[in-house]
Amino acid sequence: MKESKFIELLNLYIDQQISPEEAALLEEEILHNPRHRRIYHQYCRMHRACTLVFENIRAQAEQGAGVEEV
């Protein structure tokens, strides 16, 4: 699989917009291509880290919204 197609499928997966057929292609590629498997794991870790940062910032903002300044 070309690198550009792999990245396209990976982004669709991360954005939860991947079709079942595309997901099967991505899974097959990850199973048989060690380099793409490493990239997949990196993307998943980055996505999870971004999600955690966002949740942390949102929680802090919600806590700050409930406190009145004098």
C-alpha cells in the first residue's frame, strides 16, 4: 500500500469516519507491515494524548467558570 493511502486511511480511522471496507484494508496493512504498525501506534498515542489534554483543559475551564472573582 502506498504511504499516502495508508495515511489517508489512518486519518479516517482517527476521525471515526472510516468505512468497514477501509477499516479492513487498514487492519490488513497494520498486520503485515511493521513500519505502518509502528506509525499506527504513534498516531493512536498522539490522539489519546490530545484527548487527555483537551479533557484536562475543559475540566479546568468548567471549574474556573463556577468561581466568582472579587
